[in-house]
Amino acid sequence: QVQLVESGGGLVQPGGSLRLSCAASGRTVSIYKMGWFRQAPGMEREFVAAIRRPGDSTYYADSVKGRFTISRDDAKSTAFLQMNSLKPEDTAVYYCAASLAYYGDSRSPGGYNYWGQGTQFTVSS
């Protein structure tokens, strides 16, 4: 089992930056990939970014490529999502996800076994 807790949400002005954190506990050494997804009101949950072993390969949605950076600190069992040049359309509840499976689509919610409770942030002036 893996437990995930996100933090770092809040209110940010357009063009600003924010870093989300996802602290994992439990079978953290078995986590192959971690991802961030987001869900705006009335919308489906969508892929944002993912990082997977081996080699910490990273994947990004086109809408955030060049603005967001996903990383992980295995020593702290924590994943991060650094978000720069934020836009109002980035407003959503952001969810952290983890998978113990080597296979599975890193860009799909179905590729993950465990989810955090979500953290809300709003981009607004």
C-alpha cells in the first residue's frame, strides 16, 4: 500500500509560480512511476506530468510543456511539480498518483494504483 499527501495549493496571480509536493509513505521503494493529474470543475481528470523509473523519464501534457517540471526526491519519498508562467486555465484540483507497476500508461489515470486527496490552487488576479 502507498499513501499520498499533496500540499502547496493556494492562490497565485497569472504569470506566477508555485510548487506542489506529494509525500509518499508505505511501499515507496516499489513505486515505479508518479504522476500529476488535474481536474477543473465540470471537466474530466486530465494528465499533467509523470516521472518513471528507470532513469526518471518525464512526460508532460502539451498544455504545460515548457512551463511545468516534475521531479522526485527518493530519499524523501516526495514528488514535486514546479509550475511557472501560470495561467488562469491552470486552475484546478491537482492530484498526485503513484503506481507500483512497471507497465501501464503513464499518461492515463488507469495507469496508477494510488491517489492523493488533491490540492486546489487558483490562478487569478
